[in-house]
Amino acid sequence: MTLLTRSSPVRRPRPLLARHALLFALAMAMLLSAPLAMAASPRIATLDWTLAETLQALGTPPAAVAQIEAYHDWVGKPRLPDSVIDLGLRTQPNLELLADLDPDRILISPMFANLTPRLSRIAPVENFSLYSPGKNTWKEMRQLTRGVAAVVNRPGAAEQLIDTTEARIRELRQQLPDNIPPLLVVQFMDARHVRVFGDNGLYQAVMKRLGLENAWPGDTNAWGFSLVGLEALANLDARLVVVKPYPAGVRAALEQSGLWQGLKQQSQGEPLVLPPVWSFGALPSAQRFAEQLTTALETADAR
Amino acid sequence: MLARLVRLAPLLRLSPGITCGLLCLVCLALASSNLVDAAGLLAGLQALFGAPDAGMDALVLHFSWWPRLMMSLLAGGGLALAGVLMQQVLRNPLAAPTTLGVASGANLALMATTLMAPGLLVVGREWVALLGGGLAMALVFALAWRRGLAPVVVVLGGLVVNLYLGALSIVLLLFHQQELKGLLIWGAGSLAQNDWGGVAFLAPRLALGALTAWLLLRPMAVLELDDASARSLGVSLRNLRLAGLGLAVFLTGCVVSVVGVIGFIGLAAPNIVRLAGARRLGPRLLWSTLLGALLLATTDQLLQRYSGQVSGLVPTGAVTATLGAPLLIWLIPRLKLRGDQPPAGATAPAGRHHAPLRLAGGLAIALASVTVLALLVGQTAGGWSWQSPADWDVLQWRLPRVLASAGCGVMLALAGTLIQRVTANPMASPEVLGISGGSAIALILAIFLLPSPDNLTLVGVGTLGAMASLAVLIIFNGRSGLLPERLLLTGVAITAAFDGVRATVLAGGDPRAQQVIAWLSGSTYYVDLTSGLVVLGLALLLALASSPLARWLDILPLGAATSRALGIDLNRSRLLLLLLVALLTATATLVVGPLSFVGLLAPHLARLLGFLRAGMHLLGSALTGALLMVLADWVGRQLLFPQEIPAGIVASLLGGAYFMWGLRRL
């Protein structure tokens, strides 16, 4: 994991800093035995956090990402290098700034497709989709990883990332205790409503690979969740899994809630509480979720 | 069901009592059939009184179903009561419980607390919301205090405070969508309950409010008279209004803090009751409260019955707004309004400038300088810089936005001036007329239902939506001769439907919602050079076209009789003006989104500056609108660089600040 996430030295200096280019080149020459790699990996700007996460895991962090501060709050670890430039809002990246940075490629996801005409005046745009309804999420995740790696000319890194992640998840699957009941993965929106996760999402994809069953019988939207009132969770034979964060004040309110206390009684074992994971993430988020879920199930079982 | 019920009205001589009785039957039937489906009638009734040990079904009924039913009755009644009080004190059938900014104050307080001091929410979010609502009301009262809380000034103050706080919340929402997603559900008004805490909080407060309303009944009836007659009875108008509005705000604040924003009930219930024949204040208070409670409960029961067919949550508040809109539109032609009398003192008085032309010249110079500033000064990765006018690499991004903001500023300001003068209602604005609301509904649906719509499709869909709204406006008001007050009510209904659609979409938590927020709030981000040029060209053309109408605009506010006597064909002139407003609004909306509020603010700003006669008012508004939008667009791009704040938001903040200052000075 650490090997994959450490920022790689192949980042090129920005053309703006031409004065320092010589200095930089000297430093690079000392660091790199193969300077050819420099020319090989283009400067990437991306609006999508999933793609940013993947780029980082491939060892080629993007040059610019939208909403970096929020990225660190929601995607979390590993942090982007400090040199990465913030492009502003994901839905309305600052075009003047982007044009000024003059990236070689811009990577987006279908959500930002309406910006393509504008963005392609600045640099060639590539669109990567993940969590398309009706497609196998895990397969799509591999495809996305390979596609992104092809853009940054590091096909080897993609295979390595896929192999390590899948091997690690297989390992975790072996560690899981027996007889785990179906799980009901929820995240609180406020004290009365939760998102419950099902098909088409990261959590479901990981659970499937871990051989765990999802207890949610209802539909989910294109983003893999459904927003429901707490009462919708009644009469489901499952163990509750709560993904943090709890919104402010919600934990105190739940203590008072008769319905939630009843749901806790109904849950097959004490509800598990997991640290936050970017629920629209790619392989790195998937592995993190797998680790956390396994740890939680193991410790709960040992108790 | 309700529609059929009201169709029988002429046969039954519909009275408020019969309306409520019939609705009560419908509500009872629905509720008991829902209860039977859930657990059987007897077990369901038992669950009301506890029995948490009797299994999950009983638990859900006891902690979720029953509190929800009670909550819907309480919330509906409270909002309707508040609505009657508001409409009575403000003498405006458009007034709603949220008119004085209570909901937006509560919303902003909750958002700010979530982001900055989440610890306070543990103490109790109801209190945070109540405090926010109270502060918003205090601000409105402070603005209107010197004028003795005169209805017009209170309404204007409420409007601008609403706008201001709403704009601030949208800024927070744009930049902190993830943290605030829970509050979006609150904003859409979900009645879901999971204990009796909410009901226990609300019931005693509403009881207290109802009691106070009963005590205030006799003095409040005086407000039906005009100011002079009321004063001659020895009543302190200011204290009376303070009491009435304060009570309404307290009721609204309590409801909103518990269940969130539930639209429409507080506006519609009092109007329906009046339509059904309740004239005096006492019966109106009583029947409106009952009707409001039943309306909300019935809607919620219907929703619970049929929401199983859609995945995910459908918030009741949003549904009341969306479903209520057609009902209100249908009712409006049947509503007895004061009609064609000249509305008294409907515009805030302001001093006339001694040389309006020179003032206009000053504005034009200011506009030119701001345009140069917006084109040449800005931040890049390296910090602030001054571009040479020949640097097309940078100008290609800035020019379209400057052109479009100027064009849209002019168009919205003209539309606003026209509609405010024709209706003689200060709350009127192109946004309120429902044309932008209609096109926004169409666009939101297109963004969410079509796989990946391109810009041309979106423009086409938006135009269709605007035309549909216009058709509704004309068809339902044509027979009454396009009476201004009815037009506005119809517009308010369409806008309410739009609010419902928007709130549902945002509450669902779809990531695309952020795009919708950004566009809704008036952004020039998506403009390219061609559309920028087209917009500005159209704006100038339409500005020229509207200048010969100045004579109508001077005369129409004097009332129908005067206008006819001066030889104006009322129907034709109103239709023509309406078409012009529709054209202006639709074009501007398609470019910068429906919520820019320049159309509301610019005419008022121009008036405050001293442009009073219609011709000058049009010119002054157009210049003010363009100035405001160009400045707002530039400030929005620089303030939080590299993040961009939509121009419409910044315009609301800049214009709103000046407006509040001007209102204080009156």
C-alpha cells in the first residue's frame, strides 16, 4: 500500500516555473536513473476524485484536482502532494486557471460530460465511467484503472495495483469469521434518514468479493444508494453496519429514538461502526473498505 | 379527490365546514386503510398507546407511523394559522408563513452551525433553528420599524432578507455539499418520525400560539380597515402588527425547526377557506387551521400509500408544493380578490431625483468602468494580473461572461420593472411570475432523465418549459382579463411547484444535484461567445421595444377605471406586456438560471436611486441591472478564487445589502 501511494518523482515541473527548470532538472537527474520516464508521463488535470485517487495510486498524482480540501475530507488518505493545484468547484472548474496551467490531458467522469466542449479547447478530454447501472462494478473498476494507466503511460502500474488489491481482498476473505449474517450498510444523513447502500456501489462490490451478503431488498439509484426513513429498515433480518461520519447531533438524538433502539435490538449482533470511506471510490477506497469491514467483523466476533 | 370535491361546490354551496368535513372523511379513510395494511386496525390502534414489546411492526407503528400522523396534523395546522395571520397583517394574499425569512433564517443557522459549531446541534437543533428564524425576523422588523411596520415595508424587508439569507445558504451549499446533505432533507420537509420527541416539542407551543391568536382576534380584525380608520379607533398599529407578525413567526419557527420547510399549506389553506366563503377573521382562523392540518395529513397519507412505487425518499413538504400548485391554479379564477381597484400604497415611497438623466449618465459611466475592470483584471495561478486588451487567450474566457451578465441584467431588470409596475405589487418579479420556474422544472427533469443532454437540447427543453408556463398563465387568467393579482398568484403556484421539484432533487443526494444548484443560482459559467453576443443583442433590442410602453406603465397602476377612461384597452395592453415579460425572462433564465433575483432587486434599486416616472424607471433599472450583474459576475469569480460564486448569488448579496440600507433610510 505504502509503496503504491508514495508520490512518485516523475512529476514534471510546471512550465510557469521556467527559471527553476534547470535546478529541477538537475534534481530529477539525480533522483531518476531513467530520465525517459519524464517525457513519458503527461501532466493531468482531473475534476473527478475517483480518477484523482486512481492516478495517485498509480504513482502519477495529477497536476491539478478540483476541490482539494473537500477531497481530503471525503476521500481522505492518502493525501495529495502539496504541489497539486486546486481548480475550484468540481462542477464549475476555473477555466481561466485551467487554461493557464495548460495540462496535457483532462480526465473527467460522465457527470461532467456537459463541460467537454469547453474543456477540450484547453486540452484533450478523456471520459471514464464507473458504477454504470447494469454493469459489473468490479470489472468496470479494473477497466478504469487500466484506462487511466494507459493515459499516463504506466500500464504496468495498473496491473500491479489490480493484483495487489485483489490479492489483499482474497486474503481478507480468508480471515473472515464463519456464519456472518447478511449486512445492511447505512450512513446517517440526519437522525431520521439514512442512505442504505446496495447494487451499483463501492460497498456492494467489495462485499461481493468478500463473499458477504447484502440484506437491502429494495432498489438503489444510479449511485448505489437509496435515501430512506429509518422505519424502512424494520423487519430486515440483518446485521447493521453504520458508515461514519455521523452528522452533528445525530448520535445524541439516536440515543433518544425509540425506533433506533428497536432496530438495534433487531440487528443480528451489535451494529458495526466503520470509519468513512469515499463511497464512489475506485480500487484504493475499495481496499480500505475491505480492510475496515474485515477488522470490524473480526473484533466483533472475538468479543 | 379534492378536485372532484370542489367541483361540486356550486351544488353544495360549499362552506368552510363542509370542505373540512369532506377532507376529514378522506383523510380518515386513507389513514385507516393504511393502518389496516400495516398491522390491522385493532393492533394499529393499540400501538398508539405503546406496547413496544409487541414486535417490530408495533414498534414501527408506535414510534414512526403515529407520531408522523400527529406531526402532519400539527404542522399543517400551525402553518395555516400562521398563514392567516400573515395575510391579515400584511393585507396581501401572496403572504405566506415564510414571507418574513423565518425558514431561510433557520436554514442558514442550521448550515452555519453544522459547519462551524456542530457541538451546538447536540444541545438541540430545534433551538438553533428557532434562534436563526428569530434573528431573521428581528432583522425584518428592524428594517421596517421606523415606518411603523407598514405592510409594504415589512413585505419588502422580508423579501430581501429571504433572498439574502437564501443566497448565503447557497454559497455554503455549493462549497460544502457533502457536509450539508442531511440539511437538504430538512429543507425539503420530510415528516418521517422515529419517536414522540418532535410532537412533544411542537404540541404545547402550537397550543400556546393558538390561544394567543384567539386573544388577539378582536384587535386584529381592525387591520381589515385602512390605516387612517384603524388609527381613529385608537389602536396602535405598530404594536398590533408586531404582535400579529411575531405570533405568526413564532408558529412558523416552531414548525420549521422540527420538520423543515413545508411549502404551500400556509399560503393555500387561508385562500381556500376564503374562497369557500369565510369572510371574518375568526372563522378564517378556525377553518384555515383545520383545513391546513387535514390537507397536510391527507397528502402525507397519500404519499405513504403510493411512495412504495418509487425507490428512495419523497419528502412530504416538497410534494405538498408540487401537488398543491395545480390546485391553487385551478382555484385562482374562483378566488374573490379585490380585483381592479388601485392597490393602496403598494410601492415603497422614495424621493424623486432632480435630474434623472444625469443620474443615468453616471450609471452608464459606472457600467463602462466595471466592464473594463471585469475584462482586464483578474487572478491567475500566479496572483493578480492586468491583461492587455489584445490577449485573446484570457479574454476568450471573460468576454462571453461579461456580455451575458450585462445582457441578462438588462433583460431581468426590464422584466421586473414591467411586472412590478403593471401589478403594482412590490413582491412581483420575473421569478415570481413562474416563467423561469417553468423552464427550470423542464431543465431539471431533462438533466436527470435524459442520459447526457447537450446544451442545444437543454435550451430547447427550457424554452418549452417557459412556453408551457406562459400558456398556463394566459389560459387560466384570460377570462378574468389577466388581472394582475391573479397572474401573480398563478405565478406563485408555478414557482411553488418548482420549489418542490428542486427540493426533492436536492434531498435525494444525487451528485448531479450540485450542478443543478450551480446553474439554478444564476451562473454565467456556461455561456459561450455566440450566446453572449445573442443575449446582449436581444437585450438591447427588447429594451428599445419596451420604451414606447412607458405611457401604459404610468397609467395602469392607477387602476382599471382610470386606465379605461384614458383610452387604454386593458386586456390588450396587459397581454402585450405579459408577453414581453415572458420573452425577457425566458431568454435570461436560459442563460443564467432562474434564481438571480436581479429582476426583483434592480427595479427597487432604481426607485431608491430616484427613477420614478416609468420611462426613466425602465432606463434606470436596465442600467442598474447590467451594472449589478457585471460587477457580481466579476466579484464572484475573484472572491474565493479559484472557486467561483455564481453571479446571481453575488448580485443578490450586493443588491440586497444596498436595498436594506435604502429601506432603513426611508
